[in-house]
Amino acid sequence: MIAYDFISAAPESLDELQTEVIVLPFFSDERPLRGAAGLIDWRLCGALSRKLMAGYLQGTLGEKAMLANPGTLKSERVLLIGLGDSASFDQGVAQKACQLIAEALREAKVSTAALALPGRSVGLVTALEAMQVWLAASPVDSALEELSIIELAQEHRALDTLFDGLRRQAESPLDS
């Protein structure tokens, strides 16, 4: 079972994040990068933006790139996941992106990761909706043990409430 925690989408929190990989979904028309991807790019002195400008990545749906940490982060690697055009983002795209992320983490045999939820960088989905999509797609047969969700501090309460409800549901006795 995956242990979840929440980390603030703030530069100082991301600086201290120690994990094997930070997963950053981004849109093909999201320039400059925003949200957690924008903050990480800033901390890496534009390294992610340079990859985009050089054409190594476009952000098409399903595109994946694992990059070694080129600088100041305490995390080992960064995984960029393309979401396609932001105007095309919907529940189906969110589900596909979460499945691709889960698959990439499973294939990489990652035990600790941090995740910016798909669609959150430009506010196309609420944190609660994005988390529910992730939970439906999350890997059950992987090495993933700990996952930090990168989210605005004001959203942590809603996400905590979701997990409290899931815990109560799991602990309640079955009706006969």
C-alpha cells in the first residue's frame, strides 16, 4: 500500500524534497512552465525550459522523459509527462496521464516519488478531482511505497478529508 503525504508547492518545500523522482506533467501549450514544473525549472536555472526550446520535448499526450537531476534538487531525477494541448484536457486525458505516470513509476521500480497532479498547473481541475483520478489509476503492483503530492497548501485540507474518508470506509465493518 502506498503511503501518501502532501508537500507545499513552494520553492523552499521543493528544495528540501528528498525522493527518487519528481513527476511533473505539463501541457504542450504551457510556456513558460507553470505550477510545480515552473518552480522546479526555476530552481534548475531553466534546464527544463531549455529542453523544451531545443525541441527534445513538446508535451504531446503520453510523451515521457526522465532527466537526471542536473543541479540543486535533493531528488535524484525528474520525470516529465506530456499532457497534450490544455484545451483538450478532460477526464479521459487525466485518466490516461495518471495511468502513464503509474506505468512509468512501476517500470522504473521507484519506491519514493513526488507528483504534481495532472491539470493542476493551470487550474483545469480541482485538487480533489485530480487526486481521485490518481487514486483510481495508482499502481497496486509496483515498488512505490511513498508518494508526496505537490499541491498548494490551501488544498491540503481537502485532500486530507478525502484520505480520512477512505480510511473510515476501509475500517468500517461489512454489512451482513
